[in-house]
Amino acid sequence: MPPTPLPLFTLTGNLLAERTLTFSTWSAGHTQRATTATFQVGGKGINVAKMLTRLGAPNTALCFTGGATGEECVAWLRRSGRTFHAFTTTTPTRTGTVIRADAQSETTFLGPDAPPDATALRACADFLDAQPHGHTLALCGSFPGWTSPDYDVLRAALERWITRGTLVADTYGPPLLWLIARPIALVKINADEFHPIAPNLAQLPAHAAAQRWIVTDGPRPIQLRDHSGLLPSITPPQLKEISATGSGDVFLACLLHAWLHRNYPLSAAVNFALPYAAANAAHPGIAEFAEPSTISSGNFTK
């Protein structure tokens, strides 16, 4: 039997206590009553972990939780049977509301970002330092407060992680700029976040030390680069989009599973992930779509 794959860790820097309200129709400037209301925990790392669990890939979701909203998130994660580790912060977890209606585009309202405090960041750094060698850590989403001295301890722990494990980045802004200057294993990024760094993967700045790059651009071709250089671009499947929310997270989860657990080359891992991401975009919710009947991935078919 093949060895059991090592668990993947995802780190969500900006957790979300999220409510979804469904209306028959709605418009700004009026009082309206929802037909349904649900609560879920959001944040890119949580979404990635959700899809990893669906794939049967062992994982632990790391996050920062604070205040009453953070307690609600922890209770939901426990009820959902998720494997997670929460670092308590004094900053209340941010809130968000998703608005859905049958004939209208999905709209999301997000509350202010919630930077974790120094104690929570120290606890996270200590947790990472205590993990054995060989694990994978994916930094997902925004990390408010990244440039503050409070983050020094976590940045130092990430430097140590690079020397003994696999570090993956799906982030943007200051954390991304810090990460790409180091020999991390993979950067997955969308074109809007990539273009402030370089016009394309053939013209990366000299300080960019990340070993592998994947640049997505909606329905347009995906750019890829590994340690050998540029790889042929890959065009995503065309679809009727219902909600793009979380599709990038589904894509990353499937990519990591194929690349790390199934030992697919980078291009084959991207091809494996794309049908799942497309199915997610054609369905409301995150990782809640029906299993694609045929998943083609180059020479790999499920």
C-alpha cells in the first residue's frame, strides 16, 4: 500500500464569520425580508481545507479567532467535524454577509479586516515550530497587519519552515511580496494580483525566488512556471458562471492534492484541478457542487 500522505496545513489570516441571506429579489434602499439564512465560516484557508477534506486529503485548518464572532466560528467548525486549530486573539473575528437572489448576481459585503494580536501570532509561530519536518503549509488570503512588528515572530517561523517543509502562497499585497523573495515551493495567484509584480512569468523580477508559479486569469489561459522555466499555458473549461466565490480555493486544494499526494507534474495537477474549480463556479456555495461526471486532466481521467 502507498504511504499515508502527510497532512496539509492551511493558514487563514483573516477569518470570516459569514451569513448568507437568500431573497426572491432585492434592491438597494429598501427593507427586505430573506427567505432563508445560514451561517458558515469563511476565509480562503478554510475553503481550501473544506475541499481537501472532500478529496479525502488529510488536513488541518489554522486560523485566528476572537470575540463573540470568533466563538461562533469555533463552534461551527466543531459541529462540522473539521480538523482545525484556532489561535485566540483579542480582535473580534470579522463578519460578512452574502446576498443571493434567483435572478440577480451574488453580492458579498465584508466587514473590516481583523489583524491578530501579538499573543496569537506567537502561538501560531510556536505551533508551526513544533511540527515535524516534511509537512506542507499553505498561506491563504489576506494577512492584515503583516507589516507590523507583531508579525516578526511569524515571519521568522515561516523562514524556518522553508528549510524543513513545503511552503505555498495564495495571498497578495505585502505578504506576497515578502514570500516571493524566498525559495518557497509554489505561488498561486490571479492575474490582477500578479501584474503589480511583473507583466508576465517570462519577466519576473530578479529578486523573485519562488520555485513554481501559477497565474490564473478567469476564463483566459493559465500561466505556469517551474524550476525548469515556462510551461505551456492551459485554458480553463468554458462554463456558465453562477458564483466564482471560492473557486480559486477549490482549484488550490485539488492542485495540492494532485501535486503532493498523487505526485502529478505541475501541468497535470493543474489539469486535474480545473474541472473541480469550474464545477464550483457553476454552483452556489463552496465545494458543494455535484461530482463532475467526467474529470479529464490530460492523460488522467477520473
